[in-house]
Amino acid sequence: MSESDDQFAGVSSRSTKHNPRLDEELEHEIQGMLRSDHATRSQEWREVEPVAEGDPDLTADPSGTLVGGVPAGTTGDAVLARAELARWLDRADFPSSGPALVEAALDHRAPDAVIDELRRLPEGETYERIGDVVRALGYPTET
């Protein structure tokens, strides 16, 4: 027996991981949180624990793009540069020399800005990790 194509017309708009009843229960569970902008659970053990005294403030830069802010001793630009370099270099690329890292970045199809940064690396040095590359390029690192 075959099903007609229009019999299951609305199936694709529903979740494929749960049944419709469970989807509605999950949606109902979070409605209070969405409306009140804070947790609404009655059992305290289900709440997310607040930041402990002495722990770093996770919202140190709420208007910026860096979640958690910028580590002490570095700048936002240095953090972004390090992240961009790390995005295009794998752990398997280390340890390497500057020209080998340029080749690795080219193999990973990194943008020209990343290639240009890696070409500034001093020759004759071997870099063990991305932090060594960032320091060799003159970016400040966290203290």
C-alpha cells in the first residue's frame, strides 16, 4: 500500500527528533524563560550556578564580539589575529618553520591576509604551537 504525496504535507515543518506532543511540551517549558528573560525553574538545583566570587567576569566586554572579553595583557586585535591564524593552521602543521607554515596555510586555502602575516615570520626559527607564531609576529599575549 502506498501513501499519497499530499497526505504528509506538513511533516517536513515539524521536528524530526521528537513527536509533535513532545515538541509542544518543550516549547511550553521554555516560554516563561523567553518572556521573563530569566530562568523560571521551581527546583533550584536545575538553575545554572552563578559566577563564583573571584572568578573572571564572563561579560567583561558585552558590547564587543569577544565572548568573555579580552585576557589581561593582550588586545582585542591580538586575540582576533591569533584566532584567525589558528583557524587556518592545524595542530598537524606544527612544529614547523615560517615557510612551511605559509605552505600549510596555502594548502588550507587561507585568505591572503593570513598568508601575508605568516610571511612576516623570521626565517630560521621553528614554531612549536600557534602561541609561538603569534609572539614572533609581535602580538601581545596574555599574562
